[in-house]
Amino acid sequence: MTPMKQGRYKAVAGYYYKTPKEIWGFRTKAARGRPANRARDFLKANRDLFGLAGISSRIKLQRKIESLGARHLIFQQSHLGLRIHRAYVTVHMDLKNRIYMAKNRAVPAEFLPPKLDPKKSKFLLTRERARRRAIRSVSRGGKNCRVLDVEKLWYPEEKFLRPAFRVRIHRLQPYEDWIVYIDARKGKLLNKYDNLAMRRAMARVFDPNPVVALNDWKSLLSEDGKPKRPPADVYRTVTLRNLKGTGYLEGAHVTTCRTRNRIKRPDLRFDFESTEAGFDEAMVYFHIDRAVEYLKSLGYRGKRAIFEKAIEINAHGTRKDNSWYSPGLKRLTFGTGGVDDAEDAETILHEFGHALQDAICPDFGQSPEAAAMGEGFGDYFAASFFEEYKTDKELRVSISSWDQITDKEFEPPCLRRVNLPMTFENFDNAEDADEHQNGKIWSATLWDVRERFGRDIADRIIIESHFQLDGFTKFARAARAIIDADRNLYRGRHVVALRRIFHARGIGPVE
Ligand SMILES: [Zn+2]
């Protein structure tokens, strides 16, 4: 076989060794013979390109994988009888032995440590000491730890190889499966990794809140009008998704990075009572992450994804009984006055509603009507999300009943209701008018849409309508946008009924 000619293939350059990490964009000629021999010939012919000169004999075939249309051969490099961690070379060919790709992490000969006098071994640590050191790195007392195996190997650190031990540890309670790398000279921890971490990430949360879980608000109030500590059975144990595994509540869609004294749980078990500091963080992470997943399930994913990056959260940013979204900072802040706002998922999703609108339509809510729609939409989104969790007729249309447990205005207690008999006639145009109050007209209108067509259609056309709005929009224009969304998504199947709904609420004209 002849060496690959430059310019005849594409390559990803390696950082340390100046050899390519990957080459592709070519296809060699078909050939008979055993795939392993074919791959070896290819590596031999290209040993200068891959930096394999002088080490070819130390690259051994480790695995051959057959897929439907190809064969994948995986070679592993060793040095002085020990495996080099991550130093593999793979060759990929079709069923006619036409090679079309190769990956290369081999360490070139000039970076390999020289052979030492066996009496001056580089492995100063005994196996037993490495083993103890590894156990200590995952558990202080070494309780419930079982070492599955200890392997001597070379561990690449930047360009050079260190003698090291790889120790596999299985642990019960908490259930963990560690791979730990210990420096064989100094006993330093080089790296550790828990294979089960991603599967195990969990939290205890309210979903959405204790009032809904118990279908009861009276028992949650103590004599003097203060909320009682919720009983254990109102918590739900949930799996946290999309975490990065850093030990913080930091993931693809949400990060609590703006929270002071942020909690860290390397085992990713965010198991708190509502009275503990980490609970609010776990609540916002779980509920916002799930809300973004819901948007993805509606179709807002890939190039249609609404959020470009993780939403930043301060889970207890003020002692006031107030929470807000800052469009300037693109950040959500939750307050701890009264019941912590982040203890009620409906309050969390109301605030998330602001972030959602701002992501679609920057700086939404700059006119009185747009500001009212901002509040009304957040209430609608929260109520719509949790409607199916509720059995009580009144609770269905009430949001944040736990956040407002001491409230006496409504029965059941709640922050706001989404089905009040209000029309656009009730819109308060006074300069100091409250947008939350005016927002009730809009949430009631949206709720009518949901009652008529169900969650899926209503959420879809309502969210979709935002894409043609601007920060100063009006009720009538937003209603027309919902009709346009229905025309685009459902060929206008619901337009007649939508017009009737808007008309009944005094919103229009909506042709
Ligand atoms: Zn709001």
C-alpha cells in the first residue's frame, strides 16, 4: 500500500504531538485479505503521518467491531509492557476493505519514557498503597467500597507519560462506580470519574406544590396563620436531566450560578427538605429544565430552539416576597419573603414565562398592554403546565397556592386565577395601573383557548404567536397573531372559535 498523499484527505490536527487525531474524506481501493492485515498495511504505509515510526510493533489489535456496512478495528498502544491510557488507533473500512477513516491517539516514540534500571522502578508506590489512596479519594472512611481491579499503566499528561495506577472501585450506598487514576510516583490523584453519576442525578421537589399534592390547603396552615412544615409525602423524587456533572446545579438549559453560597453535591444527589438551603435551587433547576424540554417536545429544538444557552438563576436573591426576570441580564431572581417563591413551581413557571417571551421577542412588555400580556401569559403557562395534576375544580384555575398559603382573598388561596370574568373593558389605563391586574384579562382569554382546544393545541398556537410580536404589542394584535399561528400550524381549523373567544373578551378587531 502506498502512503496517503497530502491534500487527498481531510484531517483534524492533534494538539501535543503534531500528528492528526483523525483523517477522513478519502477511500482506498478495494482489496482482498483479512481486514486486520489490511489495517496494519495501512498504518505501516502511513507511519510517518501518524507518528508510528518505531512503535508499530507496540500497537496491538484489541477489538474488531462489525457494523452493517463497515468494520472498525481498534488498536491499543503499549510501552514497556504496560498499556498507555487513551492511546488507541482505529481504522474503519467498508465490507470490501476500502478504508475511509482513521483515528489516532498514539504517542510517538520520542515522547516515550526511556527504559529504566528495574531496581530504580518508576513505580514507587506499591499496588496496595495505590489502592488505599484511590479508596480515600472517593470515600473518607472507605465504607462500602470494593476494589474491582488495579492496573499499572501509562497516563498521558500533556505530552508526557506518567506511570500510574488505574483503580476501579464499586461502592454501595451511595451507589457509585469509580475509575480513579493515581500517580505511581507521588500518590497524587490524577483523575477520577463516576460512571453512574449521570444516571443517578436526583432531587426531591414539590411538583408543583404541597397544596396540589395534598389537594388541601387548610391543613397546611397552622393556628396563627403561618404555613406549617409540609409532610414528607408531598415530596416527589425526580431524576435531574441535562446536568453537566460538575456537582453544581448546572446543565444545558439551567444553571443556578447566580445563587450565593451555591450548593455542591459531587454525587449529584440533591436531596433536601424545603427548609434546607439547597431545596430552592433543586426546585428551579428541575422545573425550568423540564419546561425547556417541554418546549423542545412541541418542536422548538435544534435550529428552532428558543433558548441559546442555559438560563441563569439566583434561587434566593432577595428577602422580599418578590421574584423577577431581568431582560438586561437574562437572569431570573427568586425571593424568600413569606413562603420562598422557588418552593412553588407555579411561581417558577410564571417567571420562566417572562424569560420565554424575552427569548422569542426581546424586551417584551414595554407598553401597558404588552406588560399586562407578559403577566397574563406567565400565569397561563404555569396554570396550563400543571392543570392535569389537579383534581379540585377551583385549584385547576388558581396558581401558586402554596406561595400564597396565608392569603385570605381567594379560596383556595392563590396568587392569581386564570378564569376571572373580565373583559378588555376592565383594562385599567391609569398611569399607576397594575400590570398583574390587567394581565388577568389576557390569562382568562388564553385559558378560554385552552378550555376549548386542550393543552397541546393551545400551548402551541399561543407560544408560536409570539414570534410575530414586538415589545410594544397590543391585545388585539396578539390575538391576531394567535389566529395567524393557527393558520400556519392547523390551516386555520380553529379560527372561527378563536374569533368568538376574543370577541367575548372584548378584544379586537381580530380579522
Ligand atoms: Zn411576572
